Amino acid sequence: MRWIFFVTAVVGCIILTTFTERPFQVIGWGISTISCLGWVVIAIQDKDTPRMLMEAMYAALGAWGFINWLSI
């Protein structure tokens, strides 16, 4: 699972830094949010609270980016 979420994080970053069109930004933020949520689950399983909190913050910011680009 870690590799899947790593790859989704890389894909999300590539989309966000390569494409500036609105549909691509929505997809990029969505993929990044899913990746962060996956890392939250992994951190909980590892009992790694600081990493879980960091990834939860990134997931919340990713959701905000997703919603922000949808509402423009």
C-alpha cells in the first residue's frame, strides 16, 4: 500500500506542477488528498502520531485546494 500512495503522491505533484487548467488542478488536488489520506491510515497503523497529524493537515489542505478549484 505504501508504494501505491507514494506513486499517487508523485502523480498528484506532477499534475499540479505541469498543468494550469482548472480540470487538471481539480484532479491533481483530488489525487493528492487521496494519497495523504492513505498515509494517514498507514501512520495510524504504525502508531506514528506526528506523521499522522502532518498527513492529516496536508489532506485537509488538499481538500481545501480541491474545493477551491471546483468553486472557481
